[in-house]
Amino acid sequence: MIELAGVPELIDPVMVAAFEGWNDAGDAASTAVAHLDREWKGEVFAALDAEDYYDFQVNRPTLWLDGGVRKITWPTTRLSVVRVGGEKPRDLVLVRGIEPSMRWRSFCNEILGFAHELGVEMVVVLGALLGDTPHTRPVPVSGVTSDPDLARAMDLEETRYEGPTGIVGILQEACAHAGVPAVSLWAAVPHYVSQPPNPKATLALLNRLEDLIGVRIPLGELPEDARAWQLGVDQLAAEDSEVAEYVQTLEEARDTAELPEASGEAIAREFERYLRRRDVGGPGQSPGGHATESGDTSYLRDTSGGRTRPPKPLRPDTGGGTASGPLRRPADQEDGDGDGTEDGDGPRDSSEE
């Protein structure tokens, strides 16, 4: 039984979900939902029973002290509600947790039960994958759906992916079978700097989500963090000639492939963002207050102190790391299969659901 007595009647609600694990390269997707929850002061109204869906030997519970009393935090998935103000208020139902270890169909049915009871109009699932993309260029974000009508209406790709999938793909298909409009947004994370955090990818997901659901998302310190992350990765790349050469190869390939993207439609989209944010302004933002996805706005957060800092330079081949993780050599030198990721890494295809 789903009890929602403490949740008020929602206005045009959209469910936004992200799950740590296989679908979350660089923690980019889960960090995006955490940002929304923090900026809009979300109130948790439900949590799934951890014992139903998680293997505690894989995702361990944690002990902590609360005023001298020992407590346990169990790995689970929590739901919260935030209200986005403005001329046209809208509510978001935020779903954040860990990819379940078992009973995926029951897990998705439970999420859909909440969506039905709350009158959710659309489900947007965020994900991140490893790819052959340079850190110096805008983060590619693919919007995909299995609904051809929704794809046409919202200018999305109709997914054609076949292969292994994660909970993002399963949840999207569950929504489709239940008649709930569902979209997946996938950010591509450079495989040679795959360790979390990857705030540049988080920022790109938030920008695309903003366009998709028509709300203005407060970015806080993300633009400032973006510059610090970019500088730190640049430093790391510069210290290894092979990595620097590889990044240059990726840049050339990306620039050649995306020449058509400098189209009137792309320019119009950026101008619309500018107009939406022109009265906001703030440090690290463009003249219209919008943090773009260009190379000079990626970021790195010092999670221990909450402040922005550039990562400490470190040679990629020393085995050490920074908050952004060590740079990795090209895949054909590292894991021998040339697929752009290490064995066991997350999804590689931007059309994965």
C-alpha cells in the first residue's frame, strides 16, 4: 500500500530520477538530481524498503552517530517533492537512489505506483555513460524515448539500442508499457577521466533538463566549479604527451563530426536559454546568467570543504588520483579491447535507455 497522505496536490508534476551505479558514469546523473533536491529544498516523503531490492554485501549500510546514538543508514531509493516557483509553478518528484540488486520489475512497478498516485505527467530518467569525447568540448547529451509520438513532439531520438541495459532502460520501458510518457537523458563522460565527480556532465544534464521541462534551474556554484574542473583536467593532460595527443585526436574528430551542429536551430536554443536567464546573472555565468556547456565552464567540487578548487596536478601513470580521478591512457593501450571503456564499465551507447 502506498501512503501519500503527507504530500499536497501537485501542479503539473514531472518525475526526475537518477540511480547510482552502472548508469551513472562520473556520478553525473545522481549528482544532478541531488543538486535539484538541495537547491529547491526537497522534502522526502517515501523510501523503498531496502531489504526488498538491495544486496547488502554489494551496497553496504553505514553506521553513524547522532548525538552519541548509533544509527544505520540503509542503501535505498528515496522520493522527494520540490515546487518550482515563477509565473507558471510546477512540481518535481525527485527519485534518487542506487541501482537495485534484484527484483527490478517490482522496483519499477513501485516507482510507477507513486507516479500514478501523484498524477505524474512525464518521467525523465537521467544517466551518464563513458564515451570517446574530449573534456575540452561541450558534453554531448542525448535525449531518447521509445515513444515515436513523443520523439516527434519533443525533438528526441527514438531509441534503437539493443544490448545490455541498466535500471534506466528497464524503468523507461516499464513507463512505456504503463502508458506514461518517459524520456532518458544521457550525458557522455570522457573515458580517460572517468572517476567522479564529473560536474561538467552534471551541468550539461541540468541544462538539457531545463530545456525539456521548461523550468529555470538555479545553478548555484556550478559555473565556478566548472572552470576549476576544466583547469585541473587540462593540467593533468598536459603532463602526459600521449594523453595530450589522444585528446587532440578526439577534439579533431568531434569538431569534424559536429560542424552541422552550428545550425540556426542550435543557435536559437542557446539564445532562448539566454533570454530565460538574462535577469539572473552571477559569477561564472554568461551575460545572460546561463552557465554554458563550453570548455571553460566545467567544474570540480571539493566535497570535503564544499568549496571550489583546482585538482592537484598528478601524473596519470603514477596510479594516484585527484578528486576527478587519474587520467587514463587510450583504451587500446589500457584494456586491450579498444572499446573506449574499461571492462565492466557502464553503458557505451548514447541511445541506451
